[in-house]
Amino acid sequence: IEKRNQNPGSTMTDAELEKELKPIKQIMKSLNPKNLLKLKRVDNGDGPSIGNGIHVEAIHEKIEPPRDGVRYLHIRESHGCFSAGVFVFPPGYEIPLHNHPGMTVLSLVLYGSLKVKTFDIIDDANDDNEDEEKIIKKENDGRYKNHNGCNTGCKVAKLLLPRYFTRNCHPPSKLDTTKPSYLPEGSLHTYENQTTEIKSPTLTELYPHKGNVHHFMAGPHGAAVLDVLVPPYDASEDRDCTFYQRSQEVKCEWDDAEKKYKVWLLPIDQPSWFQCLSGTYMNFCDRDNNGNQDEYSDEKNDEEDDEGDVQMDR
């Protein structure tokens, strides 16, 4: 996403980001999951739903090579801008509570259902212009940059899952000026949102503060979720992934204005039970920069894609 700006150095609010991403959301909502994933319809209802009373066969057992756990199918990556891919959940599987530092993520449920728990990051720095949590900035050259002025780069998106979902990293938080001294460095002060259930074709959004920390658990038929990350994870640009757990040591506080509880989230190592590996599925694969996503929209019929398979990361 690139845009000229008349106010060099100004930061983007969640509301501004939401406006900028509206065209992407419209494209995502136009996608036909059955065409996108070459899904096979089932008539007995014994399978995940894609909405409108249509049920399909889940694909988690069709991803190569066979592995247990949540799987990831990469679609496309644009350097320094975004990455897109599909998370495939077997029934009841989870992605633990984790953050998206300075990032915006759009998630479209392609099939099935999930329970989602989210937390809003509280800006205890009170809009300090040097607040490092506000990663995305608009500079006078019209490009979004991170807090230290460097262009927001990213590694090849195929490496995203093995790299960022197997690291034990606790980056320090710059928003912990009110943090109790006995909490670990990197703890997040947050508003706790209610657990919700989302079903296909729901599209959800998270922003640098709003809903930025979340946890997913798939329903009884599993789920597939198309994620668009703006910008992608990149540890070199202070956008690494950290796992969290809710603090039991600090008493939660009720905020009358927000109608939510304030809670602290503590950074933890990756849970030992969790794994998420990239894989290949049929000829679902990377899209080049000239790829035309319209073949997957509601107006098109199923078509075979002749592009090559995604390389496995491990």
C-alpha cells in the first residue's frame, strides 16, 4: 500500500488503515471459496459449511506432505507490502494467543467455523509521537515506513510459518510504563474482548491496536482462513511474533468508558503442543505479480490453475 501524504511523519490511525484497506476487503468478500480451493461439495451436510447451506469436503488431509497440526498454503507476497495465504485447521485445532506488532490483518473464513478471542492493545504512552508501537508511518516520499525510518521489508513469505511460529522470542514492549514491576518485559496491557464464533464467509480485521492479539480454535468440521497481512512479519523490522498468556497475578480492572476489562498479557515460549507447517495442495500455489484473482470470484466457474506448487519450507 503506497500513498502520497501531505504531512510527513504523521502516523496512521486504525480508522485510517480501515479506510485504506476497504478495496482489499471488497475483493476478499467477492472470492468464491469453492473455486479458490477446488472444494468438493457434499450433499449430506457432513462437512464444513461455506455458507448458504452449502457443505464441502475439508482439505486438511489432502495437504502434502502429510503432517499433524495447522497447515499453511502460501498465495502471494509483495516485498515490503503484504503477504497472503490460507491457514487450514483440522477439527478442534488451535493457533495460540499471539500478536501482530504494528500490523493489520484481514481474515476471511473460507469454510467451517472458529472461536476467536481477541485483545485490544492499550496505548499507555498516550499517543507519544515516538511510540514505537506505531510502526506504520507515512513519509513524504509516499511510502510507509517503520519507526526507525527504514522501508518495511519482509522475508520471502514462504518462510513465514517455520520462522515465526517456532521462535521463542520476547521482544520488549514500549507501552509498559504502567506495568507492575514483577511482570516480565514485553507484557502487554490490553482490553479483553468477548469470545466470538465466526463462520464462512465472515471477514474479520485486526489493527496495530484493535484486536491485535488473538487466538483461534477451529470448530467440529475444521476451518480454512485466508489471511492478508499488511505488512508481513519481519523480525529485522521489529515485527516478530510473540505468544502470550493472560496474567493471573494482576487483578483485572473494569473500564466504564470501554465497557471492557483491562488485563495484562504475559509473553511465553511457543506452546509445545502447537505446530504450523507449510505445505502444498493440488496446484494451489504462489501467484505472480500479474496473477488475476478474478478467476476465483463468484462470477467465474471452477478452473484448473497451471502454476507450480509451493516449495516446502522444511
